[in-house]
Amino acid sequence: MLNKKVKSIILAAGRGTRMKSEMPKVLHTIFNKPLLAYVIDAVNATDSVDENFVIVGHEADKVENFVKSNYSNAKCVLQSPQLGTGDAVNKAAPFLKGFDGYVIVVCGDTPLITPETINDFIEFHNNNHADLTVMSAIFDNPKNYGRIIRDRSKKFVAIVEEKDATYEQKAVKEVNAGIYCINWKTVSPAFDCLKNNNAQGEYYLTDIVKWSVEQNLTVQSYILENNDEIFGINSKLHLAQAAKILNKKSLLRLMEAGVQITDIDSTFISPETTIGSDTLILPNVYITGKNTIGKNCKIGPFAHIRDGAEIGNNVRIGNFVEIKKSVIKDNTNVSHLSYIGDSELGSRVNIGAGTITANYNPITKVKSKTIIKDGANTGSNSVLVAPVTIDEMASIGAGSIITKDVEAYSLAITRAPMKCIKNWVKNKIEQFSGKTGEK
């Protein structure tokens, strides 16, 4: 059991030049969720951390706007100019004056880190009565990582960045994972002693290890079990690789819970989505955001479910169907070629092919709701212009554009009467042939 309060410092100030993008690196997304959000959510899910300090720098306004809009327990702290990770952590020092507890430091571009690992890390630090604990990992090919340096007695004495490492130090396979747990009261004085006499001319956070050793403080390393968790995003290639790792983990979790996934290579499902047992996911399904899908459903192929969908049991979401921020109750079918957005569908509803809920007004920027009650059905190529309610057991004729509420058990139809002009095609052919003959 922890005997200290815990706060976090999340490093999110970097430019991310290898991303080749005007967008801040930490706002790039996997499953439409920013990298920074994965990290903050993981930290918050530990239930140990009560406050987060996000260090911002490049495009600081954009990052700060995202944090303010989504997290009440996070405060952004500006680092300008960016003078290294040691300097970044030190920017939060004024907000931690007098704090007698633990501070964990995490990189904002590591979306695969889990709450379980962070919890274990903090508990390891606490149980070992450490002043400073560094998360480490063992790599056969440790290129680009700072090396964990130990003395002859295997005591952890320093971290050396690869650019500053000797040939012998580069051969070390234990590396710095970039996550720290700091007893703030005893270690925070180190930040006033950092020097920038290194190849980069920066203040390295790693130098607090050497300082702590010189002060005879207790320094520990916690060896990570799954190296994927510290996978840092530095390029669009890394972004795609991390997405695949995250997706595979999500699919395995779902299959273990009884979900049938036909093709794991073409299926992408966000970690925040929950799916009931015996639901069948067909190929080329893409599900993003936080959604709930019930039991015995059939999803796909080629279905797209976006954030905020609540889908009941025995529901059919067919090929080339898009669902966004909608409630769909039990035994309802949205079988093919339809868009259902900002809607509530009751049970036993049947949505005909090509039905669209027109929910967005591009002038007012307002999204309105479509309500389709129990047992109602829409014919093919219907357009329901929100706000509109289709009452129970009502029917919409194929090709109709519905702009008003439809009463229960009624048929609503707006298409013009069919008109048939006899011999129209024949006359056109003769007319065309005659003109051709004249030439």
C-alpha cells in the first residue's frame, strides 16, 4: 500500500521533426485518439495519481487546448525554449514546491504503456524505499537508447545516452525506458545541479541518476516485462507499427472474451470498444473510439463504427454501413450501404439499403437527432432529415426524403408519381441514326 501521494509529469514539448507534419507529435492519433490521451488515460487509470503536469512546447496552444478540453486533473506547463528533458521536468518544480510524495515522469509519445505497468512500477519504488527508480528494458539491439550503467557490484550508477557512450557502454543491453519514479523531496534538488556539457548541449533528465548516487540516495531500476510498452513514436512508420501492436492486443482480448473475428489482419477495433460474446466480426471492419456492442451481433464486412455507438444484442450492421454516436437496440438491422449518425434506433427496426440520417447543418454547425422507434422500417435510398422522429411501426417508402415526424403505423412517401413515356428510347435512337445518316 502506498504511503505517499503521487503526481505525474508528462513530457509533450518536442517538435517531432521526423513526423514531417505541422501537427504536434503528441496529437497524432491511433484509432482517432491522440497519443497524449493514451498516456494520460494510462496514468489516470492507476488511481494513484491525483494530478498531471503536461510539459508543452512546440505548438503549445494546440496541445494545451486538447488537455484543457479533456482533462480536469491536468495542467500544462510551458517549456520554451526546449533545452532537454531535465529542463522540461524542472519547469514543473514551482508547482511542486513543498510536495512530499512521488512524481512519475512519462513520455507523451508512448501510447502502449499500460496502467498495470505504471502501478507495478510505483509499487516497486515504494516497496523498495527508493529515492529514485528508473524503468529499464533488455534489448538485443539497444540502438538509440540510453544505456543503464552499473559498477562491478552490479549497482546502478548512471544512464549514458548513446551519443555520449563509449564503445563498451554501447554494448550494454539494459536500456533506459524513459519512465521515472522520483521521491520529490529528496531528489528534486538535483535539477538545480544539472549541466549541459554533452553532445547535445541539453540538460538531461538521466543525469539525476548520477547525482542521486553521489548523494548516497537509494537508486533502483525496474525491468519492464513487455518492451512494446515503451515503444516511442517518432515517425509515421512508428505510428502505423504502434497501431498494429495496439490493435492485435485489442483483438486478442476480444477473442478471449468470446468474440469471433474472421480476419485479424483486416480488422481494426479500438481498445475502448467492448463487444459481447458470440458476436461475429467479418473482414475489413474498422471501429474507433469508445463503443459498446452486445451479444450475438453480426458486424461487417466493410463496416465502420465510430465513437459513441451503443449497439444492443442480435443486431446486424452490414457491409458499407457507417455508425456514429448512435444507440441501436436489440434485434435491429442496418444491413447495407447506410449512414446512421446521432440517432436512436429502437428494437426490431429495419433500415433499408442506402438510408441516410442527414444530421448535420453545415451553416449552423448543429448536429440534430433522428429517432426511429420500435418496429419501424425505412425503404431503400431514404433520407431522414434531422431533427425527425419515426414513430413505432411506421414505414418509409423507398426513395423518400423525410423532413417531418411520422406517426405510428403510418406510411410516409415523398417520391413523385411514376411517369412512363412510350417509345422514348426508340425515338431517340431513330433521331440519332437519322442525324448520323445525314453526315
